Amino acid sequence: MAWRSSGATNEALIANLERNKLIQSERIRDAMLKVDRAHYAPASPYEDSPQPIGHRATISAPHMHASACESLLTYLQPGAKVLDIGSGSGYLTAVLANLVSPSGTVIGIDHIQLLVDMSTTNMGKSEEGRSMLDSGQVEFVKGDGRKGWKEGAPYDAIHVGAAAAEHHIALTDQLKTPGRLFVPVVEGGRQHIYVVDKKEDGSLERKKLFGVQYVPLTDAPE
Ligand code: SAH
């Protein structure tokens, strides 16, 4: 089902994701309708599959973006602060910004400057995107996402768009209490999505969801 949601247009893709129950929340549907994937994916933007964006990175498949939003949804209320690690194309950063608007903020962090520039350009292709950048609702920064981004902490939600080889303590340290981290984790050569909740008392609860295939979270290329 995950791969059968492609459409001829952004609207058709999202309608198919909804029909296949990959989008369950109207808030997520509306946020995804506001962001045209063609501004972020250089080819086949409305196919439900990952697409290369250069620099060994990919824009994740639409059903994975939907699933990440579904998993974090409780923490994506208007006004929330969000960190999107491995922001790549900037697509998910833009969708997250729509979910937490009008008063929320999202920081997208990537360790490749050309991708930081590309995500800013991509978002600038729409009037709404430009105004989110101008107002500071969205900011793209360059840095090693394994350390989080303490300048914007604490966050209600942190999304990681690349697979982590270990538990990066900085990420849960930078969550609010309560707050939620969505992270693909490599274990024994396989990757699984984990959702880590930081509870009111500061304790952590980890839940393993499903198998995935992401670009690894690595050292920056030379
Ligand atoms: N959410 C993005 C996914 C891009 S692919 C999208 O859908 O467009 C994963 C991204 O993680 C790449 O852009 C890569 O440059 C970035 N990345 C890998 N390791 C990183 C690190 N240590 N810090 C920050 N970004 C990293």
C-alpha cells in the first residue's frame, strides 16, 4: 500500500495517501496540500518513492513524510517548536511549519551547506514559503544534527531524517518535558523507526515502530 499512492498532481498524491490510510489526520492532509512537492523534488515529485536530490541525499517518500507527521502529531500544535534534522530538500520542514503555524517555529538543520541553500531556495518558490522564511517561522541552518541545535532548544518535537547509529543524548536533552523524538536507528545492519517520549518527570520511553531505509546520519563530507 505504501508504494501505491502516486498521483499525477500534488492533490492526487495526497488524496491517494489518505485513501490508503497513510495520512489519517485532516491537519496533516491540509499541511501537505499547502506544500507543493514539485518545489522540492527535482524529478517525479508526485511519485510515492524517495528521489535523489544530489550530495548522496534523497527527499524521502511521501508516505514516510506522512508517517513522521502522524507519529509526532500530538506535539505539533500551533505554537510548537520543532527541529528537523537532516532537512535535505526542506520539504518536511515546510510541512511541519504549516502544522505548527501561525505561532510555531521550525528549524531545519543539515550538514551540507549546498543543501541548506537548496532548501531555502525551494521554500522561496512559493509566496507562503517566502513569508515563513521572512518571518522566522522557518530557519535553515548548517550543523551536525547529531548534536541537535541548542540555540533553538528546548523543542516540542524533533524529527530525524537520517539513520542514527547510536542514541545521541543531545537530542533527548533538547526535548521539552513532555516532548517527542522521531528517529530511524541502525541496529544489526537494519533500520527501524523509534519514537522516544520524554515524559513530564524527564524519564524516557522508547517505542520501536517499523523497518525503514534512510540515508545514514554521518560525519560531514570533506
Ligand atoms: N528530510 C529530508 C531527508 C534528506 S536525506 C528530505 O526528505 O528531503 C538525509 C539528510 O541528512 C541529507 O540531506 C544529509 O545531508 C543529512 N545528514 C546526514 N548526516 C547529517 C548530520 N550529521 N547532520 C546533519 N545532517 C545530516
